[in-house]
Amino acid sequence: MQLEHIRIEKCGQRGVVGKYCTHFHLLGACKTCRFKGNAIEYAHQRGTVVHGTHLVTVEENVYNDVRGANMYIEDGNELYNFFNYNVAVCPWALNDKIMHGCTVPGTDNGQADTSLNQACLWSLSSTNHLIGNRCSNSFTGMLYESGAFEGRGRNGAVRGKVCTNYGKWGRVHGNTFHSHGRFGTYFLGD
């Protein structure tokens, strides 16, 4: 799967699992899979989701006004994916009485999407590479939540078969998280 230099707008459906703007879904190892140079705007329930997929590249994308997590690494068994030089901007202040920042209620992960902790980049697995990404004005910039779901993986076939609390760290380098409501980088685990 390759998607390059495309504008995607008004995508995703709040509260409907799998209804995301861009989604690598259960592809296993996929070295040639790439989302590159795309613009994702006015989205609900996440911009790019990587689920059960390894070795993909998500780079040089621009996310604007994505409700929920802009980049989301789903279950805890996603390994060695590259998130390089992406830019994500939330145009709404968290205290905006109508928009409430880029939070979105009613999804299957309140920590990633809602006012509890909406994140620009949310991951259960630490075994991914995050290089040179830029995020501004989310509630939390980058949230590694390896202890969520008892630290045993999130859904389906992976549930209870991985130990996300003790995963090997990928390369995390040169990311900038600015003007967030809470933390730029936040680690939650056991």
C-alpha cells in the first residue's frame, strides 16, 4: 500500500472502529508500505492508524484539524515502523467552548482522543522510530502508554500475548512538541 502526495479531507467516523482517514490494517511486515507527503484535514477519530503492521513508513505528511490522535499506533505489536518528519497542527484552543481543542468523545480509546489526554501521536508500543516530527496545540504531544490495557496488548489476536511495558525502544530523535495543553512528551507504564 502506497499513498503519496494526496489531499484527504472530511474523513473518519467518530466511534466507528476502523473508520479512519488512513489505515495500515493487519498487513504484517510491509517494507514497501508508505504514506508520504499527504495532507489530511478536517478529520474525525484519528489521521493515520498503524495496526498489526510492521516496517511501514509514514513521513512528510501534514495533519490539520484532526479530531483525536493524529498518528496512532494501535495494539502493541506494531514494530519498527517509521514516523518521520510529519507535521500536525490543532487550530483550536483546548478551552474553546465549542471545539474543545482537537478532542473527540465517543471513540474506543479515551486516552488518545478525548479531553482525558488527546495526543498528537499515541502509541502502545515503544518499538517504533519517531524522527523529526512536529506537533502543536494538542492536549499532549506524544503519549507512550505502554501500561494501558494491563500492558498486555490491546485487541484481538494480540491481546494477552505481548508485554508492552518492556518492549525495546525504537529511535526517538529530533521531535518538537509545542504549545500543548499538558505535556510535550508523556510516558505512562507500570
